[in-house]
Amino acid sequence: MRCPACRSTAVRHRSERTAQGYRRFRCGDCGKQFNERSAGLLNRAQYPSDVIALVVLWRLRYKLSLRDLAEMFLIRGLVFSYEAVRDWEAKLTPALAENLRRRRKGKVGRSWYVDETYIRVRGGWRYLYRAIDRAGALVDVMLSEHRDLAAAKAFFRSAKAVTGVTPDRVTTDGHDAYPRAIRTELGRHVRHRTSRYLNNRLEQDHRGIKGRCRPMLGLKSTGSAWRYCRGHDELRNFLRCRSRMRQHVSAATRRWQHMRRSLFGAMLPIPAREQLRQGAIRDPSPEPLATVFRRAAIAPIAAFVGREPRRCS
Ligand SMILES: [Zn+2]
């Protein structure tokens, strides 16, 4: 454990814990007191970080309103308002999205499908630029107020930066801005195909975010809409089980992959995880939630939510 103020390793462990069960320390060099999540995004949050991580994951993944989540956790005795869910989402989503984006570097194909879809923000429409590769893996997503050359260029710049890949071929629906944006941002050798019919797979892929936005009754600001759309698409891509289009994935494999990638995998004790992987158990009964909450959170989030607390308040 390092001191978050002076990075010194000369820290002394203190006997008492914080209200959420995190260990406390005192720095021997600068004398400051801190606890296990002092340097993290959720310092001073009302609940243990892994509870909050679960709330945010469900918010991004499932079609739940802010109030639905507050109500669902109320059943387990965790009391917070829908405003708290909004706050937590604003704090964790950018970090989660960034983490997942870094993992994608160099992992997409060289044939991209690019299109825009509409998202309702504060009563008006915004353009959500999205791109996937031939196998259906996410290339990039960007929200823009306008549908023009500047937006198309910004999108290709971002896509190239995040994936570290220059495509050989780009398929679009034929909007006027694309040929020039592709030429200037990706290079002259990139083949540009325009076909509404070939872009069908991407039109289908828009369903994910369109369906998720419907129960939200419109987003309130462009900034929060962008944050949400990016977080949602990154998580959806991370939890995808197929690695190519039309690939058959058996129910057992799907279950195992979902368990492994999502928080549910982290919830299971290691022997149960191993048995599940080997197919020895088909339906592991989950532990009581109180125990589950004390366990570590999903791997990409674990880095910034801090260590697991010993007890849940
Ligand atoms: Zn210090």
C-alpha cells in the first residue's frame, strides 16, 4: 500500500476500519491518514465499491431505469436514491469504458462497417456514429450534434486511435461526407464501398443501444448521452460471446463466458468457477448476496474500485 499523497511505502496499518469495512493506514513520511480506497473514484461513497460497481454494471447492461435499480437493491436492504445511481454511473462509466477501450487495441479486423443512428437528447436528435468490423466486434462509437464532414473525420480519427488499426475496406451507407473523411483520415488506399444492403448487419447492431435508450425516456445532455452510449457499447462488446458472425455458441459455453467476463464470475468461489468451466456443474447456486458483495468486482473495474472490504454495512 502506497500513500496516495506522497507515494511513500512507509505506511503503518491502523487497527480500526472505515464504516464500509476498508482498512485504514497512516503514512510514516507525511503523517496523512488514508484508507484502501482513498485514491480511488469512490472515496467516501456510502456503500462498498463492489456494490456500486454492480449497480453501474446493471445500469449499463440491462434495460433498467434509475428508479428500478434503487428499488431492486432496496429489497436487499441497501438504501440509496435514483440520484445516487446517476452519480455513480457518471463516476464509474468513463473509467470502465476507457479500461475496456485500452484492451481492444489491435484486436479488430480490417473491414469496417460505418453508419450513424439517431439518439434523442433533450428533445432533439443527435447522431451516434458507430462502426463494427466484419466479425461484428465494436470498432468505435461517437455521439455528434451534427452529421457533417467534421463529425465523420473526428469519428475516423477516434476509431483509428482506439483500435490502432487502419482498415483496408470501409462500407458506409453513402453519406456525402464519407469519401473525403476516409481519404483524409485513413488514407487513399482504403477501399470505400457504399451499399445500404451490405450495411444491414450494422443496422441490426444499432438495436442494442436503441433498445437500451427506449426505457430511459431520452437523455438530458449530450455529454451524459455520449458517456452512456460509449459505456453501454463497450460493455456489450466485452460480454459478446461470438467471435465471428453467425457462429454457433452452445448454451453451456455462453453461460461460462458470461460468468467469466461479468461480475457473476467474480462472485463465485474459485472451486465452483473451475467446476463450471469443466462442465461438472451446470447451474451453480449463487451465494447469498451479502457474501457476494464482499467479493472482488469485475476484473476491469477491480483496478479502480479498490480492494474488497471485509464487511458490508
Ligand atoms: Zn505520505
